[in-house]
Amino acid sequence: MLEVVVAVFGSSRAAVAAIDDLEIARIPSVTVRQFSARADLEDGIMELRHPSLTPGERIVAVTVEDRHAQSVIEILDMQTPSRLTEAPLRVS
């Protein structure tokens, strides 16, 4: 089963550091997506609009096998996200 781990960071620097940490850890089955809460985006980063987000925040969403989810959470948490959550990914 797959899990989605989502972390919200106050800056792109923290988000990139968290992604770099995930790459260094080489956790199998990880897929990482990065989103921004503002419209002026770099290449490959999509905008995500939600009332709880403030401009400049970066969202890192990681899809991973459930057996590796705790490792992903611990790695992302090292960069002190303002929010961190996980949920099962339901695919029909």
C-alpha cells in the first residue's frame, strides 16, 4: 500500500534541503513533488492554492510504500516544516 506524506515549509530553501535529504537517504519507492503557494514559479514547480497557505510557502508531497513512510516523515521533519501529515493513497 502507498502513503502520501505532505510537508509545508516556510521557504524554498528548507523544501530543497528536505528533498536533498530524501535523495541522500535513497529510500526505495519514493516519488517527490514540490508545489508553491505563489504564482511566480520556477520551472517544474506547480502552484497550489489553498486558504491555509501563505505566499512563499513550499509544499513537498512524497508518495512512498507504507513500510518506508516513517523514515520519510523523520527526514522531512529534520527541516522543521510548519505542517507535516500522512495518509494512505487510495488508487482505484
